[in-house]
Amino acid sequence: MARQLTFGSLFAGIGGFDLGFERAGMKCVFQVEIDPFCRKVLAKHWPDVRRWDDVRTFPPEPTEDWTCDVICGGFPCQDISNAGKRVGIGGERSGLWSEIVRTVRALRPRFVVVENVAALLDNGMGRVLGDLAEVGYDAEWTCLSASDLGAAQPRARVWVVAYGAGEHGFSNSAIFRRQKPTRMGTWWESEPGVVRVVDGFPGRVDRLRGLGNAVVPQVAEWIGRRIVEAVDQTP
């Protein structure tokens, strides 16, 4: 059994990636999130994890204090989504993808996991893969829906897993083909009920925005488990 993998969460939101990766057996060591309401949620559930409020100024010196095995992030989709203006990954919001690349270059994690809307495949995927390759990472990707794992909603998203050249043997693992997602029975009972976002409940708008932007924890967990398994099996 390999040592426990650590991860840092960019664009952490209310912690969807973080919850999923923790369930997969990883340990969160930092979170970066600009929204004050989301930071309150993160502080409640991860009181001992270091947080930073702006991805554009992260990581502060000394950068060695922020190293981790995995960097994950679901960067803004507003300029990519079919529901938006579709100006592309170079837009004002989705262009923050470049901050993930800059952080990866600075911290050199073993793995990078990225999530975004399915429209990324036609509106920025080449940029994502090219930027990762430029900083020394190979990648594989797939489109997964929450419904693939048993949710009542589809919520199709693109997931990219990138790994550095030092991960000998990992490039042949094909983590998205080694095991297909399966419907997980009562796994979804932890989803919040409507009562938590009804009219008149404090912070209703913030809660709705946080939930709407969140990574689905169960999908993040499935991917996290594939990474942990692949690391454990790599010579």
C-alpha cells in the first residue's frame, strides 16, 4: 500500500472535489476559493486545511510549503458553456484556466485533475491538452455524467487526468478504461433535500449558486479511487 496521496483544491467552491477525493482516501492540504460564502462552507467542513482567497495570487512564497501529489480544479465554465456567450477558454472567466497551468508549473504535482462542462471538448480542449503538455504532463480524458453512477440528474462533465513524466508506467494504465462507472444503489442518499434551499432559508441564493457550481462528489470519488488504485499498482 502506497503512502496516502495529498491534494490541493483550486476553485474549491463548496468542496465537491475535496469531499470526493477524501472519500477516495486522499488528504486535502490546501483550498483556494474566492467566494466568501464558499470559504465559510469550506472552513466549517475542513477547519484544519489551509485556505487562500485568490487563485491569481496563489501560491505565496515559499512555494515549497504548498506542494502536494494532486492538484484538482473545476475552473469557470461561463465562457465555454453552450448556455453562455461561447467566447471560449480565453474569455475573462474561463481564461482563469491559465492560473491552473501556472500553479502546476510552480508546484509540480504528480497528477492534475480538471473538470468542466462537456462543451469544453469543442471549445477549449486543445488549449487544455496543449498547455498541460507544455509544462510536461500527458493526459487522458473522458465525459462522465452523474447519472453514470446512479444519480437522478445527468450533469455531464469532462474530466481530465494528467500525470508527469516521472510517473513510470502510469501512462499505460488507461484509468478511464480499466473500470467503467457503475450505478451505486443508495450511494446518493447523502444528497441534500430541497428543504436546504427553500424560499426564506438564510443564504438561499448563495447555497443555490454553490450547489450549481459544485463538482459532484461521487464522480470525483470514483476518479480519485482510480488514481489511488493506479498508484498502488504502479511498480
